[in-house]
Amino acid sequence: MKIIQISFFLLAFSLTTFAQGFKVETSGEKTFNFTDKGKRNQASFFSTTPLEDITGLTNDINGKVSFNVNDIKSLKGELSVSTASIKTGIDLRDEHLRDADWLDAAKYPNIKFTITEVKDVKRLADNRLQIKFSGDFTLKGVTKKITGEATLTYLVESEQTKQRAPGDLLGVQAKFKVNLFDFGVKNKVIGQKVAEVVEVSVNMVGSSAI
Amino acid sequence: MNKNQKILFLFSLLAILGIIIYWFMQGAEIFTKTKVLIDQTSELDKMLGVKNEVWVDKFILGLDYSAVAIVIILILTIILNNLLKNKQKES
């Protein structure tokens, strides 16, 4: 009986001490959809070399994440962007980017990221968390484990949030680095102008009602 | 060098200087751009901790197009200068 009591106490202690999540007026399992008809969600890459700085940006993000509002470490999900939708500000360069030598958009139409782990949770506010995440990043048919940092902001549905989308909203600002060489991107013509390691930034808002 | 040749060289010089100044004022980019990123972050975006940038059509002259324009001006100047030189000989 004593063992059961101690086990129950330890379980309750671990749940209250180690489960870190949002302190908002809602709880339980939630799923957020990041497919935005208004195309306001965006993923971008930034490359800096002595020759020039390049920013590539796409608004074509799709995917969902699910987690328990009170335990962000339970977060799992998959996101993808359309390879052909990445724009760099120069039409000719965009064509090169889609070429077989580079991202090969015809053969690999999507770039995917599957979130597998969330750790090092830090509460910045009741509705804002800073996390470190890791997952499987698939680019040009090659999948590698990638880690990054993100800030998550939870807004419970209100008249203001309805301007963007119905339901509760989850704002995500994430950053991680990608070594293009690891994914078989080594075009000699463009490669000299693009850094081997690019920084990927994601700014997106998901809705629990879509 | 006759008067017309002097005017030709002056115009060529001004055109080349104009291109260089315009290129410099546009940010002295190496490659010509047809779109630029504009920040459209709203109050709600700030509350959600995200930023929102969009591509907007805008022509930014780069060193590549500037160099081509300068080379074309130099070629035209050489051709016109030869024509004006020949006219002077004929007269």
C-alpha cells in the first residue's frame, strides 16, 4: 500500500513539476492547422556570402501540429512547403533554384519537416514559450535530423484573433540551420554565390478551428 | 576633335555618371532585382510573435545591368565618334 502511495505521489509530482505548457484559459489536446488561405505564413532562408546576401521566401506552408496545451513537450507534427513557390527577388535566380542541379522542384515538389522532440522549455509569459526542437528535415529526397529554436505564442479565440482565423491561434517563430551540402545541393554555378549553410526562419500562425 | 565630338563625349560621360549614381543610390547591388521584401507585420502579428514580409514588384538596378548599359554607351560613342571624324575629313 505504501509503495502505491509513494508511486502515486511521485507521478503527481512529476506531472506538476516537469509538464511545462501554456497557462491559458483552455486545456487539453489541441491541433493547429497552418494552411493559411491568405498566404500570410512564411518560411524563408537567408544566405550570406562575400558576393551577396540572398533571401528566399515562400508563403506556401501546409501542415498541422498537435500537443497538450499544458505540456508542450507532447508536441508532434509535420509541416511542408512547396519547393517551386520559393522566391528570391530575381526571376532568373528562382528558375535556377527550381532546376535539377539545385532543389529540383519537379522531382521533389515539397520540403518537409517532422517534429519529433521538444526540449529545454522556457516560459517567457503565460502564453509564450521558448523551446528547442528537433526533427526530421527532408530536402531533395534526403532526410536528416535538424535541431532549432522556436518561440510559441498562444492566443485564445477573441474578436481580435478572429480577424486572422477562427479558433485559438498559435504563433510560431522558429529558426534552424541547414547545411545544403548534406542534402546534395552543390550546384557549381550558383553554389559559389550561396552559402553552404543557410539559416531557415519560419513565421507562421496556426488555427485550432480550420 | 570638332565641336560635335566634344558634345558626344560630354553626353556619354554624363550618361555613364548618371548610371553609376543611380546604381549607387539604389543600394549598389551586384545583381539586378525585380522584387523587394516589404514588412507588413500587423499588431496581431506582433501579439502572436511573428513577422510578415511580402515580395513587392520593384526594379532595383544592379551592377550587371549597369555594366551592360555602360558598355553599350561606350560602343555607341566609339561608332558615333568615327562617323563624326569621317564627316570632318569629307568636309
